[in-house]
Amino acid sequence: QGMGGVISVTGEPDQAPVRVGISIGDLSASLFTAIGILSALHVRNQTGAGQMVDIGMLDCQVALLENAISRFDMKGEVPRPLGSRHPSITPFQAFETSDSWLMLAIGNEPLWHNFCDVIENPELIRDPRFSDNSARTNNHTALQNVISPIIKQRTTHAWIDLLEPLDIPCGPIHDVQQVVEDPQVNARDMILRLTHPTAGPLRMAGSPIKLTDTPGQISGIAPELGEHTDRVLSSILDLSVEEIHQLRSQNIIH
């Protein structure tokens, strides 16, 4: 995260560096590895030849910089942390409500006009400082000063009830407990309940990949160290019980 530039664009402006709240280095490398393996398998099915799949964690962090590199290359300005604000779309950030926080993402003019009507400030549409997305981004602080007090007058869900019928992208900012208990998350089978032999009942994230014909599933917990060694050696290498015992007695396997 640090060397790859991700931390440099994360957090609040003019504050100490902040890491992304999840292990984005490990996770992104795993995902890119899966994509690489699938690509290599596809080529193998066409040519019959395998190949090395080389994935670097640093490379993956650079790949995730997406428009930060483009902005630096085109404008010559080094991107910095912006908090929850989007660098090129405004308003696109978190706003405090009367009871929590609301995420807003208004990415085009029809949405902006509808939003101004909902917050009962249609004069913002005619304000030259906010006449289009570029102007709003250039004057984001002034716009935030106008919008923030208005958003703080209602609860998060009251705003969602007003904004969603107009297709204005918005949503609550949930903590982990709220995510785990969210009806939509659970309707998508994203929280699974398994039983660990020593830890007892556990909740864990399900698979976000939903296939219609071959749906994936998590059938058990992660195995203990060496739990499947004998099964793998016997089924893949056709080793006998005696051969496996000999390997173990020589401390080649455990």
C-alpha cells in the first residue's frame, strides 16, 4: 500500500498517512492471480501449452491507482488524499446526517437538477459556481458548505427515501455489525454460518460470484495444518499408506 501509492491518496487532507482498512495488497494480488490463472488456462485450452503466471503485489497496487496516474500524467499534479470526496465528480462524498452518515454520488446534470429540487434549493442550478460538474469540482468547498447543513437536517434513511425514487445514487455508511445484519447482504447469501470444531459457531463472508448453472458454495471451514496431507498424497501421487508413513517418519511431511 505504501510503496504502491495507495496510502498516498487515502485518508483526510493534510493528515498523517492512513492505510486502507482492509488488506488490499493481499486481496488484490489474489484476485489478479485468479484472473491470470484463468487467462492461462484459456490459452492452454487453445494451444495445449501452459505458462508461468507472474503476479507482484506491488504491481497490483499500481494497477489499482487507475485515474490517479492519469490525473498526474495529464495535469502534472500529484494526487493527494481527499477524504471521502471523489477527485473529479462533485458532489460525490459522505455527508453527515442527523443520526449518521450518507454517501452521495451525483455524476451527471439530470441527477444534479433532481438533487437540487429535493433539497429545495433550485437556485443552485443557476449558480455559475455549480453550473456543471467541472465548476462544482473546482468549487467543492463552497458547495459542501451549502449542502452539509441541509443534509444534517434529516436522518440517513429519510434522505434515502427521498433520493432513491429519483435514482440518485446514495446509501448509508455501515459499520461491520450493520453489514453482517443487513437484509440485502443476507439475501445475497454473503454472510455464512459455519461451525468450527474448537471455536464453535462462526460467521464469515460468502462468495460474491453468483453463477446460475454452477453456483459456488463454502462447504466447510479452512483445514487445519496438514489435515489433508494423506488424502492429497494418496489421491494425486498414488502413494500407499506405508510410503506416506515413511515420509512422515523421515520428517519430510508432518
